[in-house]
Amino acid sequence: MSQSPSSKSATLFQEALKAEAEQDYFEALSKYTASLSLEGDQVPTWVRIGKIFLRTMKYQQARETMEFVLGMNPHNVDAIYGLAISYFYLGKLDEARAFIDQAVEMQPDNATYAIDRANIHSISQPDPARKLQLYQAWGQRFADPLARQSPPMLNNRNPDRVLKVGYVSGDMRDHAIAFFMEPVFRHHDPAQMEVHVFSTTMHPDDTTAHLKSLVPHWHDVSRLDDDALFKLIRAQQIDVLVDLSGHTYGHRLYVFARRAAPVQVTWLGYMGGTLGMQAMDYRLTDYSADPIGHEAYYLEKLYRLACMASYIPPAHAPLVETPPMLQGTSPTIGCLNSSRKVTDHMLRLWKRIMERRTDIQLLLHVQENTIDDAIHTIEPRLVELDMPLDRIIVSPMVPLDEFMERGSLVDVALDTSPVSGGTTTLHTLWMGLPVVTLDADEAVSSATACTLAGLGFNEWIAQNDDDYIEIILRLLDNPEQLASMRSIIRERMLDSVLMDYQTRCTELETAYRRLWHNYLLGENLFHDFQAATPAQEEKIAALRAGGGPAKG
């Protein structure tokens, strides 16, 4: 007996769901599209198509699809949320805020909506007090209640024994985090630290295998739910548990919320601000990213290192010593940051530069995987802002080896605001390119400025939009200086604290030991890298003697 159109549609829909779950997005789209030609409610199918566009970073297509859904059903919360995410990645921050607020109002018990609301608002309107309020609201509703279920911890309280340190991350792969963690894993002292990695990476790669070779205890926990991962960490009796994801994809914050270890720390993976949960004890930072006074904007206690992290550059990173404008190419400015950081305000700023000098080209490195998708996403925005398309080069995502050759195409690199570059800034500097940035106070906005100041390149830090433009034009007016700077930049990085791997790792291990002592003493005795004071030494001596914290 032949199936009715509605049953055929249901069958295709289920087959598409299965393909989507297996991340076979091409097959899923084919099945969903085929089901649209049959009878039945088409709204759920269009919503799934929109979600696939989001997952595959086709944000313009996602926006168009979700808008189509709202035309059929103006109250579809999936489409409203999808539009919030689409607009956010398309740099339309006002629209993103409006849609995410609507989604949260419709479903206040949706944890994903709540945290994305905090993310979108805090990035698009960097008000640290408001950011704290939004993240804390998420934590109070969804994370903090989990701690009440936590059984007591039985870790050995010896203050000087080898500490068990666990790193939790979904990015132990070809990802930015690897450039910071490889030197840590390579230099950890087994006489001080027993290192565990709890990797939630769903798709391991060659980088995963390399990092795994540096770690004595590697746990692939990608298939474990939060309860199972919590039990595993407790069974290993981890003393210091380090979150490397924050609120990014692959995080396991609900495991931390259950209190999986005596000392819980967040580091590196999320610069957006406080995580908003009571069970995260500390944030590792430094005085550059978080000056005195920033404590008021974090639920975590701040422990300041001398330098927040170390950096190891990609293996393939040829230094192109001659800027392209000295090789007969038009002067080229380029933004190598992910295009999700490129707001309309930044595009208007770059347009002003191109109006001042009509020979300048602009390279935009966008996050789509193909040139067609890249153009389809970015070109409508460029047209809307009346930018000179004939002088704009659009590049899709490229392999890292090719990315590290961008110095052959770009003379001066452009940073973004309110979200600045992080790892990309370091990669770009390693290419020998000057990076011009806007100064800021918050860590998420000031990462590039902090890096430049640390390397002694304060002259590339602009105080306002006009200053930003003038710095770029001055650099382009001195191509010989650009050529000489290419080797100087790399030399400064090599001589900097960023690449003093042993010192950074020893400092990190000292931090873990001090946080362990804080836990045993029940007070925030240590809060930065500075040498211990006599009063601190006295309390630790009493702790070692078994007398508990010193008095006075």
C-alpha cells in the first residue's frame, strides 16, 4: 500500500532528523526540502532548515529562513531565537538584542536562551554592571541550585603533596586554545602536578593526538553526560579543576556547578566576563586584562598572574619580509578576525579610511567555508553601507597554513570593537603585521590593546575612532617602516613573557598551589603572583605544622 502524502512527509522528516543528528547536514537538507513538496505543517521543517544554516555558519540564509518562518507563524520562538543568533553573527547587534529579549520573555526557563541573552547584551553593550547582572541571573536560575546535590569531598588535605589538576575543554583540537595549552602541557612538573585532561571534543584530530601525547592522564568524555562526568572527576579526586571553555561551545559548566572539585577555576576560554555561577571559585587573569577595581564585576575571585598565558605560534608561519604595497600591490588593510566581530560601526570606520585614500583595498576574512557563502553573507551588508565593492576582497575561512601567509596580502591589520582579537591578534603579529586597535577597559574589548602594550607597541592603540583612522593612514604613508617592523615584531614576541614557557608554567603551578592553600585555610590569602608576605608565610607554616591558619 502506498503511503499518503502526510505520512511520506513525516517519514522524510524523521530521516532528516536522523541525518542532522549524525551531522550529515547535506543529507538532512535534502530530506527536509523533499518533505516540503508534500502535505503537512511546513513550519517545523523550515525551522530545522534554519537551524542547519546556523550550525553551518550560513547566517544570511539562516536569517532569511527564520524571517520566512515568522511570516507563517509570528510567535514561533525557535525562529525568534534563530533570528537573534543570525543577526548577532551578521553584526546587527540592535536587532539581535531585541529578538533574544523576546525569546527569553517567551521561554524564561530556557537556559540556552538566558545565557545567549547575557552574551549578546554584554558584547553589544559592554556595561560591566549590566553584564554581571545578566550572567548572575542565569547562574541563580540554572547553575547554582545544582550545588545543593553535591556530596562532601574526601580529597587528601596535605598542603604540599602532588596536586591533581584537571582541565575541562571542548577545544582540545585544531582550535585557538591549543596555542596556549601546548606549552603548559609540555612544561608541567610531574613532581608538583598530576595532570588530567577531560576532553569533551566530539571530533578529535591531529592536534588532539599531539596534545594527548603530552598529558599523562587523558580522558575522552565526549559521550558522558554531566552526571557521569561529575562522578568521574570525583572518582579521580581532582584537587584543582580548570574550565577552559566558559560559555562557549562544548562547555561543561553544569559539572562545575555540582562542585566536582575543591578548587574550581576558569581560564582562557572565555573573556566575556564573569560566568555568573557561585561554584566557580576563581578566574585566572592579570593586571592588564583586569586592573584593580574589576573585582566588582565578577562573582569569581580574581587571581592575577604576571602574564595571563603563554603563546606558541603555528608551525607553518613564514615571515614575508616585504609588505605587498612595496611589491606593486595597492595598499591593503585587512581584518583577519572572525566576521562575527565585524559590526556595522567597524565597517563604517573602514569606509572612512577608504574614502581618505582611494587607492586602499580592504581584505575581509569571514567565517563561512566557501567563497559563495562568504559573499552571500557579507555583500548585502557592504551594499547597505554603500562601501566600494570593487576595492574589497572577501576571503572565506582557509586552512591555518594558508591563513598564516596573509602577510603576503595585507600591509596593516585592523582590529575590531567591542570584541577584539585574541589568538588572531597573536597570529597576525607573528606574521609581522602591525595591528591597530581601539583601547578599552573590559577584557573582551581590550585583549589586543593589552597585547600591544605588553610588547611595547602602544602607538598602535587608538583612543577614539578618529585616532584609529589616523594611525592606519600614518602606517600606510611609511611603507619602509612597515618593512622594518616585520622582523622587529617577531623578535619582540620571541623575547616577551608570552613565549617564556617555563616561567609561565611555573607561575601557573604556583597559582594552583596557592589556591589549594586558600581552600585549606578557608580564606582568600593569596590573590596574585607576588612573593608571599611574612604574614602569608606564617599562615602557611602553621598549616604545614597541622595547626591550621595562623592567628592575627
